[in-house]
Amino acid sequence: MCQNRPEYNENIIDQKAIGDLLNGYTFYIPPYQRGYRWTKRQVVDLCNDLLEYALRPKSDIGSTKAFYSLQPLVVKYRDENSYEVIDGQQRLTTIYILFRFLMAELGPTPERFERIKQEIDLYSIVYETRNEDTDFIADLGLYGWEERLEQWEMDIDIAHIYNAYQYMKDWLYPKNKDDKDSSSVTCRRIVKEGMDSDEIARKLLTLLKNKKNTTKTEGNAQFIWYQLSPEKDAVNEFITENKGKIGLTDTERIRALFLFREDKNNEVDATQQISIAKDWDEIETTLHDPDFWSFISSNNQNEGRISLLFNYIYKIDNSTDKRNGVDLYRFYEQKFAEKNGNVAMKEWERVLEAFRMLKNWHKDAYLFNIIGLLTREGINLNEIAVIYYRQDVNTTSQFVAELNKIINKCCLPKTEAEVKDGEESPIKTGKNEKFRFAQGEYRLDWNYKDHRDKIRSLLLFLNIQVLNEQIEHNRKNDPDYSGNEYRFAFDLFDKETWDVEHIDSATTNQLTSKPARDTWIQYAETAIKHFYKNDYYLAFSEARAKFESGESDFDTLHKKVIDITESEVDDEEKKNWIGNLTLLNAPINRGYGNAIFAAKCMKIDEKVNAGAFVPVCTRMVFYKAIPENANAASRLEWSFTDKRAYHNWMLKKIMDFKTKFPFKKEE
């Protein structure tokens, strides 16, 4: 034990069996490290490896030297049997969870569990600035612990620990023994061969608790024990030991810089360290709220979302640097190397200020909507913040007005180039007559083939604008109205693939295969039976019977359906005109394909009633809720009257917005 004394100034490299760490050892996880993050694959792979070793043939056991070798555990001495973990936290924690899981399975009553607990005297894991994580893992597997789950707030760290426990349970008690999923195949094979789960649990527990000099057939598992001398810089060692490993990101290395407190020239005292660690976890938790994250980013990264704030600050200090934050860690490393007072607290205050800015934006539903729109149009956080902090922007209303001018520029058509005044449209209203406009009457010259990306931006804008107009209307009567019910669901929007699609397409050009035709006929039948009188359904049934008997072809049946529903067979220009386009997600669009409008209406109804997210303007189209539409009473077809009303409504929204929020440099 003399080598473990603090006055021993050399690094120690040794082999330590897990069983030798069961005598009251305590491992401290410093605040500069992230919490537990192992995935199902990593947890199950370790369980499989340990089990394979515990069950290997006796002939493989040559002597007491046989052991299962674990990856290095890098630690720094604190006091008697107490160590700071520099590297190896994830594996050490997984083994702790496995211990608790096996103990719970073999000790299903309080008395039996307590006997096992006293026999093993398991090491402790303490998260220095995350008390809830420490308490949760200490409670793990204790008798009745799952009944107490509701007392814990499932933050991201606790959730990963809990999930690892569940992965082990699914692994040891496979629901389907014939499932060939490789993640649990080892355990499933052994169960099928006749060894029950309790016997497996006993074998594993024996392997884990065996000491280095054991002669038991299961052998033991040993860490490569790398103990740093007291003079070693723990943070530098943490970063060095993790170089090249996938798990250590710039964000985690930056966390180490902020939360390490042994540099006397740039000291973060214990109180400040705890404060930063708590702030850090609060920020990460908030940024993992799907509603919060979605309005500032459509990138659904799972870890290190706080890096968005670090990149924001990086760009402020490197405004002319086009590398977009690739040297993020080096940027902060250089700041801390300056040793200019308490750099950690100075820089952390900048992070908190940026976070407060985001929270201020998020709490206002109107701002939430337009910032979410801008981020999806490629406007970054720094561009929005520049406007927010401008000296001439002193109120929320002024901030909103300036952002709306940017929306005018990036989402809406250019007035002179793309909104035609008094020009004849190429869109035909009949066989020969074209869609005509008088002087002072405008049309939007956009179509599906040439302007799909522009139309997508415009349609997203219109959805946001409809919601924000409702917020504005309600705030006129109640200035304190939150508007939360009219927040655009960016998180749900980002989960699907959305594209510009035709509202109605009564053409046959895509109905060439038998499956496509069968689907179209099925939807047509359902819609006609739902919306039309019996004699119309009888007419459809007769036409369908003739098609199925071979008496007539599909085109004849298709024409009959178009006649019954009074749909219009559009030419390409009318079909692709903006008056026939809306936002649809891929699953819904694939669900009804080239169906008639009435069938599409039914499908949208089903999705909305089932709780699916359908944007407000898409619902307005299929509910026939577009203002000043002479054909609004009928949900049977999407006629040219509907298309023109929809076009006129969109154009009015565009022109009103451009008048209210003009962008000076518009061409």
C-alpha cells in the first residue's frame, strides 16, 4: 500500500482485479467529465465478453494467472482507497451497474439482497458536482428501487444509467430465444443450451467478485491500473488519454478546461466549479428539450448541444474566420493559457449571457416562430444576435420588425422579377382561354418544375405567418397573451421529410403499374362511397366491374371517376402551378399517391384525427378553408376556382407582408 501514499511521486502501472476494488474503494468522477453515455451495443458487448470468459472450457485455464483483461483505468490518488477517475469512467460505471443488476436478480428479497450486498461491499461512484446522479446510482438495484423511479428527474445522465440496467435485463432474459440479433446472441445461445438465467447470473457475479489470486474456474476480470503521480495535471492527462477516441469531443475537452481548479494562475474555486457544473447541466438539459432545440437548430445531434453556444462565441471573436469553428477547442485552450485573471468565470459569463438570450427568444411564441423559420433558411445564430444587440433595436417589436425584413429577403419572391402585374398567365382555365389579369392585378409566376425550393420556403413562411397573425390578433385584446398554442411544431416538422407536392393530380401518367392502379381504385372507391350519393357509387361499381372483367381499360374507369367527382384533368402547366402545391410529408404523400382530391381529404382527416402533425396551411387546403373561395363548400374536388383562390390568398399574404416589412435592397 505504500505506493498509494500521496508522497509517492511516480506513476504506477499495475493489474487490479475488480474483486480487489470491493473493499470500500470510492471513485470520484470529476466535473470536467461528461456523465455516463454507453449505448446498448457497448453494454451488451461487454456482458457477452464477460460471460464467454466465465464459461470458457476448463482446459483454457492454465493457472491462477488467467484473467479477462479490461481496458486501462486511469486514476489519481485522493486519500485512502479514494481516487479521481481520469479515464475509464464508462467501463467502470457499466461494471458497477452490472454488479447491481446481478445482485438484484440473485437477491429478489430484501434479506437475500442485503446478504449479497454485505458479502460484496461494492465500490462507490461519486459524481462530484452531480449529486442526483450519485444518489441514483447508489439506489440502483436495491430492493424496490424501480418503484421509487418517479422520485428522480430523468436527466440525460440518469436516463443512460437506467437504460443500461434495462439493456442488461433484456440481455439476461431474452424475450425471443430464436431472435438472431447479435447484440444478445451469446446469452440466448447459452439459455437455449440449457443453462438458466440465474445460473448465468451466478457465474458472472463470481467472475466479477473474484480477486486477483483466485483459483476458481470462472477466473477474474482485471483493469490495467494506471495511477498518476500527484504532480500530474489531471486535465491534460484526461485529454491525452482520450486522444483518438470517438467519445471525447471538443465540448468535453472544453468542459475540462472550465471545471478544473488546480491551476493556481487561473483558479476556479470549489464553489465556482459547482456553480459552472450545475449551469452546464441545466443548459444541456434545456437544449435537449425538443421544443427548445428545434427553433434554433434543425440538426438533431444527441450529445454536446452546448457546443452551439461555444461556436456562437467563437464566431463573435473570429468574425472574419470562415472555418466555422473547426478550431473550437484550440480557441478556448488559448484563452485559458493567457492566465488573465479568472478566465473560466469570465468566459462562462459569456456562455450564460448567450443562453439567456436564447431563453428570452424562446419564451415569446412570435419570436420562436420567426427565428425557427430563419434558422431553416440558413440564417445563423450570430446573424440574428447582431440584430438583437444593435443599438437602434431597443424593443421586442423593433427586433421582430428587423427579423421580418430578413424573412422578406430570403423567403418571399422579388416583387418586380417574380410577381407579374397585368400580364397574361400561361395557365389555361379551359381549352383555349388563358388565366388573364388586369392592370394592377398580380400573379405569382412560380411553378413546381422551376421553383420548387423557393416554393418550399414560401409555404413554410405562410404556415408561420398564419400562426403569428393569430398571436398578434389575440394580443390586441390581451397584451399578456402567451401565444404558446400557436407555436409552430418545428420538432415534429424536423422528424419527417417534407416536400412540395401536388394537391390534386387527376392525370394517369403515374398510374402505369398494377399496384399503383389498385391503390388509386381503392382510394377512389372509399372517397366516392363516403362523399357521394348511392347512385354515384353504383355508377363507379359498374365501371370498376367492367374494368376487372376486361370489358374496358383503366383509362375508361379513370375517366368515369373524374366525371363522377367533377374533377379537372389538368395540363402540366396548371397541375404544376403554385395554386396546386402544398407541403406534405413523405409518409402521408406515399400513403395516397396519385389519388383523387376527395380521397386525399379523407387521408388527411385520418392523420389529423390520429394526432399526426399536419401544418396549418396544408389543413386549410384540404379542409377547403381558404378565404374568398367560391368552391369552398365542396371537398370533392380541387378545381381551378380553388387553385385561383389559393393563389390569390398566398399573393395577398406576400404583398401585405412586403408592404409592412420592406427590405431596402430588394431588386
